[in-house]
Amino acid sequence: MDETISFFLLAFVALIVGIVSFSFGFFRHKIQEFTPQISGLSAFTGIFIFFFSQLLFFPFLLFSFFYFYPVKLSADMRSWLAIFSTFFSSSITLAYFYTLPKGIRTEIMGRWWGKRRKPLKNFFIGLGSWFICFPFVIVSVILVKLILGQFFTIPNIQQLPVQDLIRVRHHLPLFTTLSLIVVVIIPMVEELLFRGMLQTWLRGRLHWKWAVLVTALIFATLHLSASHGMRNVEFFTGIFVLSLFLGYLNEKYGSLWAPIGLHIAFNGVSTLVLVIEIP
């Protein structure tokens, strides 16, 4: 189907979804006011540790090891090392979180469990929010693609996690482990860092809408890659719109489980579609 026709059809669907969800109160909110204790230094340090340990520190350790003990790495071994890298960075990040002062940890965990401590309910609300979020994400991505396509040649390249999943698609243990990381572990760690820590800190300095917006901009920017070229614009747009919903859910329900649910649903459905499409 022509992309222009697809865009207008999906835009119509997004409009209907928006009207229906608004009528049921999804976009009506009573945002809880609070004065956060966490500092910007603590929030950005956590983000830095997560990305630095995954992209630089762990690879440096591997390089040092293989420099003294040369081993020819197979494609599967490289994939396992990438998985260990994510586990390593997630563990270091959580360890850092537990070095923070008790008051800050209590504050973040309070945001984690949410109002009246109903994590399961908030989690399923987040899962269900995928049906509202997805049409807006896909419409925004197609719109940017149509505009850019008039001026640039957009490379047909997937995001790095998708490339990793495609590469190990015929190795069940690898594919299952990597899917678990992409669908469960990364969403939980990223929501702790960005919505739990960064957005919480920004709430003490900005109106909640600006806190959501700035967090979304930082979140989307940190998911860009030089290897994606102009495709970065599409990826940035989709992640930014998704992040707006993640931040809004965090504020609306006062719970990290709501954005975690949406993040898991988004990554999970994307992985499921990939499984179906892979020959």
C-alpha cells in the first residue's frame, strides 16, 4: 500500500483512538505535586554509568583480556558478550542506585510502587496504554519518513537491538535471552533512570509538562547511533513520542510500573512482529 494512503488511514485511526481515550479520561489528569530530594548529579550519574559501562567500560575490559589472551570470536560468542555487557551495565547501575542516600532511594521507590501501592494494576494500565500510544508513534514516524523522503535517500537500516535480534534469529537460546533483555530488563532499568530519577529531579525545577518533554528529548537523543545516518530522524521521532507517553503515565499514576508496562508492551510487540516476519 502506498505510504501516503497508509499515513492518512493511520492518522484517522490515531484520531479516533485519541477521541475515545480522552472520553474515557486517559488524557485527563490530576498530577501529584511533590518536592523531590534527588539531585541532578545523582540522576545524570546513573544515566552516565549505564551507558558508559555498556558502551565503553565493558568493551575496554574485553579488549584488554583478548589482547593478552587472543581468541577468535564467533558471531554467537560476540552476541553472548553483548548480552553480558547489558547485564553488567544493568548490575552496575542498580549497585549505584543502592549507594544513594536512603531518602533518595525511598523517594524513587515510592514513585516505583505508586499511589496506594497497586503495582500490578498500574503495570496493566501501562500495558493497555500501548493501544493508545502505538498509533501516535507510527503516524509520527511515517510523517517524518514522507517528509524526509522528498529531500534525502533514507537508508533501510534497523535499530541496533533489532539488528542483534535478526543476527541471532536461528539460535534459540541466544534469541530468547536477547529478547528477554530487550523486552524486560532494559525497559525496567531505563524507566528507573529516566522517569524515576531524571524526570523526578526535573519536577523540582520545571512544570511537570516541561519535565516530561525534557526527559523525552534526552531519552530519544541517547538512543541515536552514528551508524543509522538520516534514519536517526525517524528513530528519534518514534522514541520521542513514546517517551512522552511514558513520562505522562508516570505523572498521571505516580508510579513507575505504568511506564514500565508500556515500555515492555512496546518492545514486546516489536519483538513479536520481528519473530513473525523473520523467515
